[in-house]
Amino acid sequence: MQLTLLGSGSSAGTPVIGCQCETCRSDHPRNKRTRCSAAITLPDGQVILIDTGPDLRLQALREGLDRVDAVLYTHTHADHLHGIDDLRAFCQLQRAQIPLYGNADTVAHIHQKFAYTLRDPGDFWDLPVLSVHQVDRPFELFGTVVTPIPVQHGRIGILGYRIGDLAYLTDVSEIPSTSLKLLEGLSILLLDCLRYKPHYTHINLEQSLEYASRIEAQRTFMIHMTHEMEYEALGRQLPENVFVGYDGLKLRFDSQPSASEC
């Protein structure tokens, strides 16, 4: 399986509008960050998105993404959800309804704010054709086990996800001990790393490195970074098994048995 990091930036993206800092003025392509999301391509070709940020259209065009078979939502903040309307292009291409998955709050929010997208397939595809499903335990998607990982994002509970020996945790302020147990034996961890200074709803660099040390994945990649995090400067501060994520990063990883085989 392969994960493509569609976006590695925080809610403002990088460069930030109107900012003249070193990172925002940088010509380094890995300092150009769209809003945080990812695409996982399964062995049979199905594509699972993690979140639909407001840069989804540009990300899909950049990566040549021409199908989406499901979406895993971490939470409903605008930088993770508000590209939902761009799913209509994939519905049109595939002539198929796309299922969405998230926790109870996510399901309720989509029903309330984006009810127009929740439709059965019909003769017209001018709007997204989506269905929404609440998840709170491991489930099977296209023969692959997806494990929701509950984490805290400030005062709200959100989800990370584990597929095979890869886990994706964005917008984290705390990882409960019960969730840490779900992260054992990882090959790859993608982990929130907002900035250098502490933040109420996100872990900073020091906290990210502490969690990376506890989780002990073979490789950890920092994601959801603000413009404070200049790519080269940050990379020089990281231990040998921790790396700076960037838009377009592609990572291969192993799957695990289907739910019927567990």
C-alpha cells in the first residue's frame, strides 16, 4: 500500500497570506504546504482519503488523483473538512456514491452543515453523492482493516487512523494511554508537529518528539506544520528516525489481515 501526503500544512497553509518570514519567502518546494490531508492507495487500486481540506482540488490535480473510494475524517474543522464539495468530481468520474467515516460528532456535523451532499445515486451527478457512517472501533474497508485512534484536540475528541503498520495522527494535544497501545509495532507514524512553542490544541516539536520516542515507530514524519517550521532548519534538529513531512511525500507500507482473518 502507499500513502501520499497531499498536504503537510496547518490551517493557514504556507506561505501565509501577507507574511514575509523566511519560510513564507522561501523558494524551497518543501516549504510550500497545503492544508493537511493524505491519500492511501490500496493494492487493488482503491483510494482512501484522510480528510478533505480546502486545497483538495489543487492537491488532486498535482498528484494526478482521479479516484476516491472512501474518506476517513479526523474531525470537522474547516481545514480538514471544507473541501468536501470537491468530492463531486470523483462521484461524476466513478458514477458511484462515496462513503465517509468519522466519529459521532463528525457524522452529526456533516448531517447539519453539508446535508446536501448526502444523497443516493440517481440520474444526476451535479452534486456530491455521499453517505456517512459512524465508527468507534476497527472496521473493514475494501478488505483492509482500519483502526480509529481516539486522541484529544484541545477539548474535543477526534480520530487518528491506523492501517496496517502505518498510523496518521493530526491535530493532537494528547494521546491517551489506551490509544498508545493501538500504536504498537508501527513502521510509519505521521504525527502532528504544529510549531516550536506550546499550543493548547496541538503538540509542539518537543512534545511530538516525546511521543515519537514513546511510540517507537521505525520512521516518524512530522505533519500539520505552521510557517514557523522551515524545512531544512527543522530537519537538522530531528533524530535519525524522525523526518519532516512535505507535500507529495510517498510512503509504502504493509497491510494487515482482513477483519475475517483476525
